[in-house]
Amino acid sequence: MNHPKLAERSKALPYSVVKFTARTFLTTAEMLKVPHYALKKLANHVSLRDVTGGYIVVNAKRPRVYMDRISGHFVKLLGIDLNDLM
């Protein structure tokens, strides 16, 4: 008998792949000088011990600017022509 949870897990990416992808994304963002709190917002990371983080209100458009910078870096690095994708 197949267990439903086991069937779901087999379709998911391995945990190590997810962690490696997140680490690569955040390391690249840091290399591109994305500010610390913008990094945390892009990673959807919340720290209960960071009392000052709750005081910062981030405009919805601001993380998009950094996301464009990061994705543009990966597109350039991979040699992708965005016109070919349209």
C-alpha cells in the first residue's frame, strides 16, 4: 500500500537541493550588494530576536528592483537571450 505522504515526498525536490538553491540565490544577492533587510525579505526570513526588523516597512516595489538585479545577473551568467524565450 502506498502512503500518501511518501508519494508527495517522492515528487518534491530533495531538501539539499532546495537549501543549495537558496544559498546560491542569497550569496549572489549579497555579492550584488543587496541590503541586509532586503535580503531577508526576498528570502522570506523572519527572526523573532531581531527587534529592529519589525520597525522597517518595506515598499512592495523595492524588493522587485533587487529581484530584477539578481535575476538579470543569472540570465547574463547563463548566457540566456530573453528574446529567444518570447
